[in-house]
Amino acid sequence: MQPNFARDNVTALGRSMLASVASMPAATIPAAGHTPRDKSIIGMMEKGHTPDAIASFLKMLTIDLVSCLYRLDLHIPHNGSVRRKVRKNNARSAWQLAEIRQLVELREQNVSSVVIADKLGRSIGSVRYKARWLGLPKLLSRGKHAAELPLFPNLDTTNKPRRKPRIRLCWQEVHLRMVIDRWLAYQRHEGIARDLGLTPAQVRSKTKNLGLPSDRNRKLLVMDYRPDTRNAAELRGRYLIRTCVETGQVFATLRNGSQRTCPAYQASREHRHVSTYLGAYEATLHAC
């Protein structure tokens, strides 16, 4: 049986201090400068737990708890229970006092609910609900936790590694023509990226904007550039390189097609607005 620290250590001095604190008015508590234990006490008081219960949960003496309440300028309305009783048929297994103390200690160390649930043998939802029921503070972020708690004394959070800025490529017409020519020669996009010093994702994205076919025969794909093959000459004969009348960018289109704008412009917002306006204008002409 677990000893009851709050009941065994309550003295006449502690009772008189509780009575004097009960007559004090409530005060607004600033959030800055509080330790994790102070935040736990504040959260439990806001949830309506009694001082005796808080002393048992935190494994403290009542006199020490009263001292913390004086320091935090907290108001104690009474020592009676204000928590709603849980029905027995809704409780799967009651929380023991030792489990509650272990939960409080682990949460003050910023341990995640997943790890706590694994250690206590309970579900993650049960751990989170019990933490809210107790009024424990929320888990801190990694940088803030390292700054407030001495758990990582040698961790420097001032110079955090930043993500490298993305380099925006400036495609020239000669590069676009090289990509078109190599793509129509059945060269794989990994090989094109290797030869041009790009990433495969950049080449793959640019081929969509250039209007190149995506359904090439995979059995004919090669890593090296071979422009003199019969298959490459046949595929080149089906496509033609044109210049977009709106953006001036070169793109590939079928030789017998009438497309005058590149796919990148067709997917832009400006093209959608122009198409909507022209559609409305033609509808008006037909109505007249």
C-alpha cells in the first residue's frame, strides 16, 4: 500500500497556513519565469484539485506545497473535492497513485505521450486524457524545452541549422533545345540530368512544360545520348520545335498540330483569364 504523504505529514501549522491562504484573493499569474513543477501546480489548481491531492500527486509535503502556493500567489477556495466522480462502469482500470506520480515526473521532463504510454502499459489516449485531467502543462518544443530545462545542458539552440535556399534555375534556349533533342533521342531523364549537371526531378518537371511525350517506349530508353539511331530519327520526325507567341519560350509540338502556345503558358492564370474572356465575348456575339 502506498503511503499518503499529505495525510501523514499535515501539522497544525500546515492547517493554519491553508486557512490563511483560503482567505486571500485570487491573483493573475504571469507565465514567465515558472519552473515545470510550478506549471504543474498551477495547472492542477486551475483544474480544481485539492491541496491534499496535489501534494499526493507531486510527492510533496503539505507545508512545502503551501510555501509554493504562497510564492505563486494562488488562491485556495477550500480543501474539499471539486472533481466530478467517474462512474465505475466507465473506468477500465483505475490509475494508481504511483502511476500518477510517474506521469507527472515524465511530463515535467517533456517526455512524449507515446513513451509514457509504453512505460505505464496504457493507451496513448488514456495518458493524454489523464494529463489534461491533472492540468499538466503542454509539452514544450525542442528548442524551448532545451532552454528551460537542464535536460540538455550542452545543447546550443541559438545557431540552428537552416535549410539551404533553393536555387532557381535560369533556363536558356540552348539548354531547352538540348533537353528536347535528348528526350526525343530516347535518353533517360537520369542521363540527361547527369550530362547537364541537373537533378532528375528538374529534368522531369521541365519536360512537362516543354510538351514532350511522356509515353516513350521504355524498352528503347538508354542512359547515354545516341542521336543517330533509327528510333530517335523516327521520333524526331513526328515533333517540331516552335516558339510560344506569348512567352517566347521554345517547346515541342506535333508536326501536324496547330498549337502556338507552350504548355507552361496554357497552365498559367493569365491564359485561363483570357480564355474565359474570349468565351464570354464569343457567347455575346452569338447571342446578338
